[in-house]
Amino acid sequence: MNPRLRRLVAACATLAFLAFWVWAGIALSTRLPANPLVQLLFYAVAGVGWGVPLFPLFKWAEKG
């Protein structure tokens, strides 16, 4: 697979994953208690945690 096609596949997969991540974050945030510390921790993890599962995809897209 040539690099341009690989990057296109990775971009589409990233957008699909981010749509799922946002949907899951919204769905889970409604179940949080009203404690501000819990909400702060949840949004901190949700805001930073999306990148970790995408690292292998980014490495695959840039290899070759």
C-alpha cells in the first residue's frame, strides 16, 4: 500500500474513532456523580486519553 493511501485510511479511521470517543464520553458523562473532582478527572482523562489508542495507527500510517 502506498503512503498516500495509508495516510488516507488512517485519517478516516481517526475520524471514525474520534466520533465514537466523543459519543462515549457524552454517554458516560451523564452517569457521573455531581462531584466536581470526579468530573474534572473524567474530562482530563477523556480529553487526553483519545491519543493513546491512536498511536499504533499513526505509526502504521507513517511507516514505509
